[in-house]
Amino acid sequence: MCSGRIFIRKNELIHEAAQILQLMPCLSSTAQSMKTADILSLSFRTVRSNRLRSAITIAIIALGITALVGIITAIQAMNQKLTESFSSIGANGFTIRSKSRTFRMGNEGRQAAQVKRKDQKQEKKSNLGMPVTLEQAETFRALFHYPAQVSLSSNAGNMYSASFAGRKTNPTVALIGADENNLDLNGIQLAAGRNFSPQEIQTGDDVCMLGFDVATKLFGESIQKAPGKEVRLQNRYYRVIAVLKSRGSTFGFSRDNISLIPYRNLVHNFQAGSFSIGIKAPQVTRVEEAMGEAEGVFRNVRKLAVTEESNFVLERSDSLAAKAINSLRYLTAAVVMIGLITLIGAAIGLMNIMLVAVAERTKEVGLLKALGAKKAVIRNQFLAEAVFISLAGAVLGIAFGIALGNLFALLLHTQFIIPWNWLVYGIVICTVVGLSAGIYPAVKAGNLNPIEGLRYE
């Protein structure tokens, strides 16, 4: 009876060995070495045979890569949109605007105040956040003799509505007071009509130029017929002289939902904000020179002493885009941290799965070692399985991330974006995750005693 059981057990072992040998066609007669292709083939079949477990781990890894690649793609779309938005202004332009109030906290503020007291008088409290008035803006234009183009503008807010012949916009129209140079300095083109005349600016006539969205809302497809018609902005009638070409949107906010009127008309009939002075130098190489001249003139206009700090800001047009783009770096860093945390969790889950796989396949490992397989062969097999799962998650995550990020790019009306550098980073990160999660289970499997493996039930 005992010899019969031994015979049956012997047949079972021979059958299991034959199955493993079928999975390893290039195993040598001594079973001491396997080719890399055989190890990869066996690892792939093992991953495929445990579909549910593998799919769950792949999904966790793919989620982290999707978040990482998707938001990075969206950030690059935002960068592209910012660059497009400011490129129309030109690199040879800059703006003078009022200086906002700033607050310093802690030791940094005290130290900065001490340095300021040593080097110069503190800025006048009455000048902190002091707006640029109409008189100051016009005085600057009269005194600024540098060969550059100057434009004055003021924003009254975006809570206005426009109406014509029973059609009315939502009270979200931005009302801007401008002059005849505003279009050129901001790279705005006309879809119909003409620009402001100097006479209309000086007298503050009731004329307006409508943004493309406003004109479409009031006149439908017949925006070419809008010039010459009278529309009502809030409770005052204005004659339309032009319709602006569409400039698209930035971060979901339309740049065509505006109405331009002469800046003096804005001051007389609405609550105008602080004025901005746009200046366009004749060449890019002369911007710094023009900025120095403009700062000196405007300091005289603001009646600042030599020892007083300027209570206004000069900003280059291209620096605005650079500042906005640099601010997105913090968002990128946060996204990378979130993605890495997710991948760390996925690595822990993958390691747990690989440990379970080692326990389940103890007999298989024992048979391989009994046939002469080396520790390196066993370790490489389990490492390959872990890397397979990680790379599968990387591929799915990259695909979904690019699709998700470009949905956002579609909303911003930018070109299709593929973050090539992060594709490489994603694959490298997932490979490292797979190797890190698979090393301990692989070493454990490689060190398994073949006798214990064969006795395992």
C-alpha cells in the first residue's frame, strides 16, 4: 500500500515537471540555465494566468501615472496658452501700473524694514497702493518724449451688460476705457469697422468697440453690420464703430466678452479704476532704455523724492507670461508628490502580491530547483513578473494621462500636447517601482529550499 502511494506521488511529480519543462523549451538537459527570452516568456504567462490580481495592481499603478502625466500635460497646455496670450503684445512693450499693498510677516518683515530705514526713507503711507489717476496718466504722456508709442487705459470691471433690439448679454461684460493706441499695443485686430479717432478720445464721445462675443450675442451672424448701430451699455447709448476679432479664452475666461470706450468717457460716466500706461519701444533692444526714461518721468509725475521708493511698477509684457508660467512650477511639484505617493502605495500592493505568488508557487519553485535551476533564474523570473505588471500600468497610465490632459487642452483651444520627457520619466519610475517591489519576493523565492518546496502542499 505504501509503495502504491509512492508510485502515485512519483507520477504526480513527473507530470508537474513535464508541465514546467513545456513552459521552458530552451532549458538545458541539466536545467542549470535559461535564456532571457524563456524567463520573460514564463513570467508573462504567469502574470496572464493571474489576471484579476494583476489587473488590480496594474490599475493602481496606472492611476498614479494617469494623475501624474495628465496634470503635467494640462500644465503644459496652460503654459502654451499663456505664451500665446502674451505673444501678441510683443517683447518690446511694458506697462506702468499702481503698486499694490504688500504685507510682510515674521522676522523677514522686520529685517526688511530695518534695512530700508538704514538705506532710505520709508515709503509714504499715503502712496501705498496709490492708483494712477487720469491726470497723472495724461501728464506722463505729455512729458514722456522718448520715441515710443504710449497708450492709456482703465478697467471699470466686468459687471456690465449690453443690449440691442431686444437682445441682451449677461452682466459679465468687461468695460474698458482706452485710446487709439490700445489696439496696436495689445495686438488686437478688427473684424469690422474702424479704430477710435484722436478727436473721439479727447472729447469722450459716446462710441464703442465691441468684443467678438458681445457682438455675436447682439447681432448674431451679422456682426459686419454692427458698425453704425446704437447699443446700450448699462443705461447709456453708444454708437458702435468696430467689432474686435476673436482672441479666444484664457483658463476658460473669454477675452472677447469686452467693450472698449474712450477712457475719458469711462471716467465721466462710470467708476474707472486705476489707469495703466502701456508703452511700446521701437525695438526690443531699446526696451530697457525706454523703461529707465519712463520711470524717471513718472517719478516726477508722482512727486517722489530721490530717497523715496517708487510706488508704481514697471512690467515687461514678456515678463508677465514668465511670472505666470513660473507660478505653475509649484503646481507641478505638488502633482509629482501626489503621483509618487500613489506609486509608493502601488509598490506596497505589488510586493504583497508577489509574496503571495511565492507562497502559492512554492512547489513550482521547488521543482525548478530540483531540476537544477539556479537562484538567479528564479530571482529573474519573479523580478520580470513585477516589472511586467509595473510597465503595463505605466503604458495604460500614460495613455489615459495624455488623453485626460489634452481634454483640458481642447477646452483651452491649444494644440495637441505629448509630454515626451514625462513619458520617459513615467516608464523609468514604474520600472524602479517594479524592481523595488519584486526584489524581496524574488530573493525569497531564490533562496527556497528545493526539498521544502517539493514537500509543500
